[in-house]
Amino acid sequence: MSSDHQDRYDDALFDYSTGDFDSAITKLQSILDEDPVHFDAQLSIAMCHYRKGDFPTAIAEGHKAEKLKPNEQLVHTNLSLFYMKSGDKQTAEKHGLQARIASWKENMAPPGTKPGGEGDPDLQMAQAKPKAVKLPEKFPDAPWKKSGSGLPKPPPPPPSKPA
């Protein structure tokens, strides 16, 4: 993503967060005009239409995001929300199930790997090389270990009282 797209995207999200959905839609659409496969802008423009109450447009924009990433959990979660608010419960449940399946696929990735590839190498966690550890040849004597049973002697019983 270019720096210019990122700046405009950030501005659009600020407008969204302040409730200026029309301005956010305009900025997101300008990004999509230059880069039609900008997934985050596509997903965000659908949410802007949803927040305006324009559910048919939100659904149409959500399906455009689905074409870009068909197995993305957030796409199906949003579509489920959009369909539920528009009154189509059956389609909403279908997309809700698709979202659950997508989350299970993410959880099924082998340990140490990420679903769908390695992702952006700039966002990887720094990997430090472990230092070589040399074990001592002989461990020092433990002062708490004494010869014998190693357990302290129990205290003597209290003297018995005459009855």
C-alpha cells in the first residue's frame, strides 16, 4: 500500500470514527478508484454504508470485499450483520456460519505457521537467536541437604498431665 493510500485511508477512518460517513465514503472511494483491490478500503466502505443505514449498498459493497478475500472471517461477519439488519435472517445465518468456518480454518493452521502464508515480512516479530548455555560440570553442594534421612527430628511430645 502506498504512503498516499495509507494517509487517505487513515483520514477516512478518522472521519468514520467521528460519524462523518459521507466524507469517509468519498475518501475510500478515491482509494478504490486508483486501487480496486484495496481490501481494507472495500471493507470499510461497506461498513460506512451500513452505519448510514443504507443496507442494500452495504451488502453490495460487502460482496465486493468477499470477491477480494472469500475466506476472510471479517467479511462474512459484516455480511451477516448487514443481512440481519436488512431483515434477511436466513442469509445472515449463512454468512455467520461462513465466518465461524473461516475462524476454524485459522485455528487449524499447524503451530508456528500462519494461515494463508507468511504475510508481510515487515510485520514479523523479531527473532533473537538463543544464546548457547553451558551447563556446569558439577553442581554445588546444597546446604539444606544433611547426611542421614535429610528430615529434621520431630519435637519431643509435651509432658502428660496427671489425671
